[in-house]
Amino acid sequence: MRDYVAKVDTDEKHKMDLIVSSYRYRLTQLCRLYLKRGHMTIGEYEQLNEFYHLYTGLGGNGEAKIWYDRAIQLPIVTPVHEEHKYEA
């Protein structure tokens, strides 16, 4: 019985590590995209914040935090289609 419990715990930890790794990959990918472009929209900024908080809530830290800290310093712009949204 103990062997089974130990295996389940190990399997669950492995699954969680995979989830955190995929979040880290996507988070750094988004940050690099925004940094290359030089700005973010408000929607992208909100999405990035939410993504980062989910990632850290799962125990993630390290390299992704460095990229995140750089990206959130970018200017926030309004997309062209939103600027003209209310014109008659």
C-alpha cells in the first residue's frame, strides 16, 4: 500500500511539474513577443498579469519572473480598431 501511495504522489508531482513548465514556456514566449514588439494592449497586459499570477500560484518562479518584470514595463497602447469603436 505504501508503495502505491508513494507512486501516486510522485505521479501527481510530475504532472504538476509539467503544468508549471508549460505555463513558464508560454509566459516567457508572450513576454518575448511583447518586448520584441515594444508595447502591449491593455488586453494583453491583463492576460499577461493573469497568466503570471496563475504561474506563481502553482509554484513557478525564476526565469519567467525576469521576463515578466521586463514586459510589464512596456507602454500600453490602444489598438486602432478600439480607438474608432464609438465613431458615428
